[in-house]
Amino acid sequence: MKSLIQTIKNIYKIEDLRNRILLTLGLILVYRFGAHVVLPGIDPNQLSGLANQTKEGILGILDMFSGGAFSNASVFALGIMPYISASIVVQLLGMAVPYFQRLQKEGESGRKKINQITRYLTILILLFQGPSYLANLQMQLPPSAFISTGFWEFTLPSIVMLTAGTMFIMWLGERITDKGIGNGISIIIMIGIIARLPFALVAEFASSLDEQGGGLVIFLVELVVMFLVFVFSIMLVQGTRKIPVQYAKRIVGNRQYGGVHQYIPLKVNASGVMPIIFAQALMFIPMTLMSFNTSTTNAIVSAFADYTGFWYNLVFALLIIVFTYFYTAITVNPTQMAEDMKKNGGFIPGVKPGKKTIEYLDAIMSRITLPGSIFLAVIAILPAFAVRMGVGNQFAQFFGGTSLLILVGVVLDTLQQIESHLLMRHYDGLMKTGRIKGRSGALASV
């Protein structure tokens, strides 16, 4: 406790860090306030049908990602996921389209152009998802819930406000990244998830009280299992494998060369939780087909609306594995690593420098990424098994799955940012036993 109090005092002493944290908290409050601002023209007292719809299924996950804004018919109802979907498309184009490849190599100017293209694409996605959300409102709410109707009076203004709401959330995330403690978009997603945790925990506890014969015991068992999954998730995010590198070192006394071993820390899951976020964003796409109301689209929506179903979990797991390899390829560049070792006079024992080193590093990353990606996929689909075992739908989302992995990854990243500020000013870090490890590189800023 004394160490925690001293750490808080150290944070307060650093003016820049204190201001960044306060600004981040202020922007988070704005985001949470906006999640309760209901679209004009809708009676907020008649949203019970929408709330019942989001208690389970894929819409419950979407409501969790939006921090309850979806079930509140808020101006923030579409959340940040359209921006995530646009980012997926742009990054995939960066691997296949020469124009985007050139932009990626142009440094800061190229990054600004890519961000601008991503925003335009986000608006296009929102203009498609907005009508779908309004169509779902009309199906779930009684006619009396709509104070105003008609295209010009309600539909068009609502689409504009939903689009503006998501763009405003993007702006909040960018301000947190630039002026706050970083990882703005990730923190926005995390806050939305945390906002639903107390309601899910209370609902599960109340449900256990109603059960006969060991309800509270089962609830405690659920908490223990969730804690174990939480620990395994931390291990997955932080896990590394060390590859020895031999550096030539001159011994001044006798002018001979000796060996000093250093290590390349290759992470089992170098992509962090981004595969989970991106795969989940793609799993929301079928829900946008609800407004078409045809037999084919209804069949697709029905298959992917149940997150405990076979097809949903199979596709979700496969997407996570694919995105894990995709982001590992972006994050870890064997060619650059081999060149850096060569410039520093280092080599991997038993492996020739140059092409052989690149091939060796690439093979090692492929081998350790496979079990990491499978483990990530298994944890992500655990809520489906939790529901089958009798856990409530809302609480099951925190029983492993997307929510828990995102919480672990983003919290570790945020703590790492704060610790870096403390260590730069020669204060003790947050952990006495070692440095906090978060995600690496560019992924942490998404």
C-alpha cells in the first residue's frame, strides 16, 4: 500500500504526466456522457425492447463494445468499430496495392494520407450501417417510441448524427493518443467494456442467489476460473522466446576477441490483442444485412447472430489466427532484424549472416506464432463454452473472450506508458519485480 501511495505521489509530481492523465480522464467522461445522449425523435422511456435484444447474442457484444450506447439508441450507438473495419481494409490494401505501399514508405506525410483515406472509408461504412441500425430500431421499438417519423424529419438527421457520433469518438481517441497517455482508440474500446462489467457481475450474482443448491459456490468457481483465464491471458500477451545472439567484443588487455551472449526476445504473440479487435469487427458485418430482409440475408444474420453457435465461433477463430499472422508479419521484420544484427557485428550461433539469418528468424516466428494464435483463438471463443456450462450471457463475455483479452492488453499498454514516464524522470516504476511488458510498436497506438 505504501508503495502504491508513493507511486501516485510520483505521478502527481510529474506535471506533464499528471496533465496527460487528467486530460485522458476528462475525454473519457465526455465519451461516457455521449453514450447516454439518445437520438432526437426517440422516446428514451420506451427502449426496453432494444435493451432486451442486446442482453444476449452478437448484438450484446456490439453493445458492450459501444459501452451501452447501442442499447441506449445513443448518438454514439455505432461506436468505434466502423473505424476499425476501415482500418482493416486500408491495411490489407497496403499489402496488395502499390499506391498504398508507396504511402507506407513516405513516412509522416504518407501516414497522414492513409489516415485521411481511413476516415473517408469510415464515413462510407457509417452511411451503410446507419440505416441498418435505424431499421433495427423500427423492428424492436413500438411505433409510439418514435416521436418524429419520415425520411427528412427522422431518418436522414439520425444517419448524420450517428455518423458524426462515431467521427467524434475517433477524434477523442486521437486526442488521447496525442495529448493523453496514448493508445486512444484502444482505451475507448476498453472503457466501453469496463462500463458493462459491473452490470454483468451483479446480474450473475443475482442469478446465483436464485438458484437452488450451491448457487453461490458455483459463482465463486466462475470467478476463480475467470481469474485463471486472466492470468493465462497475461502470459499470452507477455510471453517471449529468447534466441541467443553472439556479439564480438574486443578485450582491450590482450587485444583478443571473446564472446558475449545477448538475446532477441521474440514474442509468442507479437500482435497483442489487435487480431481479436479486427476479427470481432468483421464478425459485426453480417448484422448490417438486417435491413435487406431477404431469405438469404436472414439466414446469414441468423447464423452469425448467436455467438455460441458453431459457424460463428469457427469463423471467428479462423479470423483470429489469420490476423495474428498478418500483424506478426507487420510487427516483426526478419530482414530488418538481420540487418541490425549485421551492423552491430552480431550473429546467431550456427546460422550464417544474411539470407540464412532471415530465413531462420522467419521460421522461428512462424513456429511460435502458430501455438500463440491458436491459444488466442481458444481464449476468444471461451464465452461460448461458458454459456453452454450455464454462465449468464452478459457475464460470459468476461469469461475469457474478446473483452478479457482487450482489457489485459490495453491495461498493460497503459501501465507501460505511465511507467516509461516515471523511469524517464528517475522515479521507481510501477512494478518492483520487473518492467511491465505491453504490446509492441505501432500496434500499441491503434
